[in-house]
Amino acid sequence: MPSILIVGAERGLGLGLAEALNSDGWNVIGTARGGADTTALGKVARVAHVDVTRADQIDPLRDELKGSFDVIFLVAGIFGPLHNSVVEATDAEFAEIMLTNCFGPIRLAHRLLDRLKPHGTIAVMSSHRGSIALNTEPGLKLDLYRASKAGLNMLARTLHADHPDLTVLSIHPGWAATAMGTLDGTVEAEISVEESVNGMVKVLKAHMGTGENLYLDWQGRSLPW
């Protein structure tokens, strides 16, 4: 029975992953921020608590966690301000999205490396918008989001360079019908949460423990860094 820690599992894709992996027989622990509704998560996973933007919550999380994991999947993230423009952004808006999407998750990953089993796997919820090579479309107003995911990819690659015995996966979940993916109903997503998480589960199972560092989408296709 493989074991996984999903960071940011109280809703959306994190909750979907917890449900899918629980159904597949995995031992699942999912984290939520303090005060979040964990009713649905508690049905499929043991619940722990952390806000990835808070360094002071890392040690309490470590105290909550028991045992070791085959996979740690860092899902927590935000879209940022709706304008998403580097021209319009305040210092606080830029700091929030970089801390939430980039620095916070990788900082936590480093602090949890001793909770991975030998040749374990770290996965991060990236996006195809984090690809520098694919950033050729003008006028999309995704400046901050793109920068945060590109930074996440870079720090994930650095993690693998420093720990080549680990598998490190940056995974694009597709444009899925979550609150963030649809901006709370103002836009239409391309795939369902179920399609996205089922694809990501296949990607995890195909590559976990291989020692690879890959940037893939939910269908297992390679993306250019």
C-alpha cells in the first residue's frame, strides 16, 4: 500500500487526488489550513494542518505526521489577483503569490525530506504556464502566475540536483473545473477534476521511484522547461 502526503487537500484538485488515491488503495494523509472545512477530506484521508506560507507551522506539522511516505505532493497554490499584471501588482500581491506558489511549497519540501522513504518522490503542482519556452502568447495577463510557477519549476529542479536519488515531478494538471480553474464560474474549464486527477494518478504511478526529474502534463506528455 503506497503512502502519500498531499499538501493542500481540503478542496479542488488536492481533494480530488486524495479521493482517487484512497479509492486506489493508497494510505493518504492530506493537509488543510487551520479553520478550513475538512469534512470531505476526512472521509478519505487522515487530516493534518499547515499553511505553506507560515514557517512557524512547519514544526507543528512534522509533529502531527507519523511514519514516512512514498510520495509527497505539494498542491497548495493560488491564481493571485485577477489582473495578474506585473504593471498593476502591489508589492504585497507579488509577495503573496510567490510565497504561496513557489517559496512556501519548496521550503516545506526541504523540511520534509527526512519523511520520504528511500528513493521517494516529490511532486509539485505546476502549470504549462510555468514553461519559459511556451511563453509566446501576448496579452494573456498571467504575469504573476507564470512567474510563480516558473520559479516553482526552477526550485524543484534544484531540489533534484541536490538530491538525485529522489524523483521530482513538476505536473501540469490541465485546465480543470476547480474554483481557481474557472475563476469561480467566470470562465469555462477544459476538463473535469476527475479527468485531471485520474491522469495525474497514472503519471505518479508510472514515474514514482524512478529517480527522474520531469515536467509533465496530466496525460504524461513532456513539457519544455
